[in-house]
Amino acid sequence: NNMKLIKYILMTITSLAVLVLLVAAVSPKKYDVVKYVNIDTSSKFVFDYIKYIKNQDNFSVWAEMDPNTQKTYTGVDGTVGFVSAWKSNNKDVGQGEQEIKNIIPGKRVDFELRFNEPFQSTGQAYITTEAISESETKAVWGFYGSMPYPMNIMLLFMDMDEMLGSDLETGLENLKQLLESNLVNLQFSDGC
């Protein structure tokens, strides 16, 4: 009887593992979260601000989570290859780095985010600007990536748009208020 019970338990575990692997095989492997805001100022002004990673500290939700985050920089901000690394004791901030991978002047900045803690992963992000008129700009902030098989099954249970979307929206609203404000004397990064 004990042998039958052990065989039944092993067959059940094996069946569940096979089922999980089969579901993962047909589950999405990629995610893409995109949010935007219209800002009442010129696209040149918006782009000249967002191309500097250091300026994200002024509008990003993640920068607000831990004011004691340790940051180090490598390269010249606002240029391809600039790396901003962070380390925080706050588990929601963790440790990682962000690198400018590509810049299309006046249009788009692409970033690679490499997270080390609380988990290892790499994601891609971008911010684009598009002139709606001389005094209005559409700013788009996107984040995308993929999860390898069989970890991609987690995408069935994680709503990436819900997890990241509200942070991107809040960051864009912060950016809008900052750039539209007449009370703020904007400091553009000096590249140091």
C-alpha cells in the first residue's frame, strides 16, 4: 500500500510538472508596457531634458522610493554608453544599473536596465518625444522585455501593465508638471 501511494504521489507530481511545462511552452514570453502624456511645451525642450538619465530622479517614481539610494555614474550623461548604477536597502528599489543604448536626437532615447537585486533580469526601456504642435509634445515611456522558458509561465499570473504601468504614468505626470511649471528653474545635467 505504501508503494502504491508513493507511485501515485510521484505520478501526480510528474503530471503536474509536465502540465506546467506544456502551459509554459504556449504562454507569452514577451511583455510590453507603454504609457504617454501630452506636455504643454516644445518637443526640443522635453527631449533636451529626458535625454539625461540623472534628470529621471526629478520625475521617476522609483527615485522617490528611497532617497538614500546610493548612485554611481560612468561616462557622460546624455550620451550613448552612460551608465547610472543604483543600490538601495529598499527591496522595491534593489540594485542594478541603467545604460543609454541609443539616442535618436530630438526623438528617442533607448535604455537597458539590468537588475541584480532582488532578482536578476534585464529589461529595455525608452522615452520618445513627438511634436504635436510648436508648444505641445507627446512623451511616451515604454518598458519591454521577455522571460525565458519555463519562467515565462509567470506572465500568465503577472499583469505587467498593472505592475509597471501606474509607475510609468505617475512618472510621466510628474514630468509634465515639472516641465510645465513656471516655478521650476530646470537644471539640465552637465554630463558629470
